[in-house]
Amino acid sequence: GAGVSQTPSNKVTEKGKYVELRCDPISGHTALYWYRQSLGQGPEFLIYFQGTGAADDSGLPNDRFFAVRPEGSVSTLKIQRTERGDSAVYLCASSLVRGAYEQYFGPGTRLTVT
Amino acid sequence: AQSVTQLGSHVSVSEGALVLLRCNYSSSVPPYLFWYVQYPNQGLQLLLKYTSAATLVKGINGFEAEFKKSETSFHLTKPSAHMSDAAEYFCAVSTAGANSKLTFGKGITLSVRP
């Protein structure tokens, strides 16, 4: 079956612009996670959705970052007034339910802010 | 709070040699532990996971890891390295808490010499 997909695969934007990153989870997966991976680092947690609601957004670095999952499937990560420090690979993962179930990762969106 | 330490950023072995990638964790509650592999320009793929069952866990591609509570370790091993094992490896920890977010180590790059 289809895995987690993310679009676009690459995004180059200018400092100060607004960007949206999309994640399509595996069908039927109720849990969805966003992570950010900076160069030379492991992924860092940003936000977790259970269904339509953001159950934990403690990893969002500031209020320029926001994410939605209006129908409990596709999620969009939104970044306002982008800064060069936002440049990273943004990873999305989904799992059947929370807990010990495997998180399946998408290929990521590489965001470059110039 | 939980954390993962992966000492060293790069390991190089000869083809056919033993692979040993170290991971130590910190967790205030019983952990779930994972090893993920990331090939160039690809998403994270689960190698194996420990979820409080058997302490010796076997994964894909001949890898295995042993959970040692007394040492707070979850080292990854493979008896004989193959050229195709060259990749970046991440150890991660989560708990059976509210969201089961993964906390990753910084990762180790494995090189395999012919």
C-alpha cells in the first residue's frame, strides 16, 4: 500500500515569506507527527495529532509555526515570516494509534530559506 | 523527560566485520526503544523496536539489539557488515505516555569499506 507522502519534496523561499508543507498519512492511521531535522542532527518533535486535534504542540519553536489536520487525515504545517534558521528537513510520520506502534515516516520536505 | 545519547558521529567497518552502534537512553518511566535507518535522500525506516517484551530484539537486514536496563543501553549489532548497510542510524526513545513522541539521538553514520 501507499506510504506516507509529503509535498513538496523541496521548497526554496525567501526570508519573510509564508510556506505550507503537506503530509498525506497512511490511510487509517489516526496518529500523525511532525518532526524537524536540521543538518547533522536527529529529528526533533514538533507536534502530534490524534485525529483532528493537536494533542501535543509542545515542540513548535514559536508562534510562527502552526499545523492543522481538519479532517483527521491530511495535515499541513504552516510557517509564517520564515527565517533562515527554519531551513531544515521537515518530516511527517503516522501510526495506527499512539503507543508502541511503529511510526511510518515520509521522505520529508527540504525547506531552504534564502 | 527522556533523552538518547549516541556517542560518536561516524563508524567505519570493513565488509564482513562486526557492526556495533551504541545507544544509551534516559527515561523516568519504562521506555520503548527504536532503531531507525536513513539511506541518502530517503525517509526513516524502522530497523527494530523494544516494547517491554523480549530484551533481545531481532530486526530487518540481520540487525539486532539488546535492551539492558542496568546499563540503560540499547546497542545495535550485526555480525557481518555489507556494503548496503552504509547509511545513517538513529536510536530513539518513547514512552507509553500521552503522545508517544519519539526523542532521537544525533545519529551515527556507518561507512563500510570493501
